[in-house]
Amino acid sequence: MHSKLLDEINEKGYIILENFLTEDEVAELYKAGRTLCLEAPKANRKIFSTVKCEDAHSKETYFLESGDKVRYFFEEGALNEDGELLVDPMCALNKVGHALHVEHPTFEKITFSKRVKDICWQLNYNKPAVCQSMYIYKNPGIGGEVIAHQDSWFLHTEPNSAIGFWFALEDCTLQNGCLEFIPGSHKSGVHRRYLRNTDKQARQLMMYDRPAPDYPQNNFIPLTVSKGTCVIIHGNVIHKSEPNLSRKSRHAYTFHVIETENNVKYSEGNWLQPPENKPFQILFERKN
């Protein structure tokens, strides 16, 4: 099947779909994200950072076990050394993940909507599955940097099949850390892998298989998009976001889809592994 969306993602590595969500849907998702702030744990809080990795073992265990749960990850600047909040609880979280799409009805409704299925159909998926989801806060002042990366570092299949659906729930600007892409960079293969450590005696549970690539900063194109926009992200396209230095948050909901047919193999080394009793949820199965 040939489609305009397929041409676009094959050319640039991403697609921008403005007004994908209605105002009511944006408000409902945003309200759900704010409610999650009130449900965050009061103890044993975990920081999420793509830059610093202190207390790695405890954080990695919490992270690795989050694939079929709703777990809460705090911003680095939100907690003191004792895990006590330094900021308003409504502005403390980095993200919540990674099973909102099956554990929370508000996010499940959008994730498995006909519009999402139609996009996957146009992108020639045969039996797509949703493997993980996140609510991302990017809070004012403390919303941390997300380093330049490819999603296939983390959600690798052979051949590559991962795509991300990223929904802006607030306007995304240069000041509050909008997404930035290197157009066409998905054509250069997968540059790095984030893998489970095969050494069972090692304290470090996860590891990268090579150093971080050095991507020229002037190659990135910022996507300043309005709330309600959906960005489709090829698993191999290089993207990042800068810290939020503004006074406005940049809430977003995102999830990832992989192919499960045509001999596509999900890597056993990926951090995210579905429990036997909770396989990845299928969006649809194309009938020949």
C-alpha cells in the first residue's frame, strides 16, 4: 500500500499532524496527567534523567519493572538528597510510565482510537502492537534535557519497525523545550543500543553498547507546534529536547508501536520485556 504519510516519514523521519486531538481530548488528557501528580508516591521517589545516573541499581530496577505498571519518575531538581520535595508536587514529575495505555482508561481511549489505527494502516503495519506509553511533564524551570537519541536504541526490532506517537498537550516552543529533529537522519541506521546487562553479577543492570554519538547541533530543526498536534516519530530519526527554561510547562502524552508480523523480531536485549501473562496489546491485524 502506498500513502502520503508513508512517503513523508520515509523522507523526513517524522510527520506533523496538526489538530489531531480535539480541545476536549487535550483537556481530558491534561487533567489525567495532573491527577497523576497527586497519586505520585510520597516515599522511595525515583529521579529520571537522561544525563545523570546516580543510584543506578535502585533506579534501574524500578525502571525495568515498569513495563506493565504505572510508575512515577521525578525531575532531578525536584528532590533533595533525602528524597523530599523541593517544589510543588504538581511540578515535580519528569514522567509517568510505562503502561498508561492499558492501566488508565483516558490514555487507553486515545491510544487505541480509530485515528491511531488508521495511521498505522497507512504506514503499512500488518499487526502493530503498543509496547509502552508515557506522560511527560517538562515542568517550568526544572524540566530536564533529553539528549539526542533514536528511539530504536531502546525499542529495537529486527528489522527496525518502532514508531512513536507524540501528542502535544500544551503549546511547544523554543523556550519550554520543544522537540528537535535532524530530518532524514533515520536513513543512517541505528547508532547505539541500550541493553540489559548479560552479566548477572553486575550491579549495573543496563548498559549502552557504545559511546554516545556526537551530533552537530546546527543540524537540528525545532518543531514549535500547538497543543493538539500529533508528531509521528520514526524509530531511527535523531531527536532531542532542550531543558525547559521558561515559566510554562510542556505536557505531552506519547506511546510507541512496533510490528509483530512478517518475521519482525523484538530484541531480547531491550530494557522493556513484556511479562508472559501481559503481552504487548495489538492494535489490529491486517487480513489478506
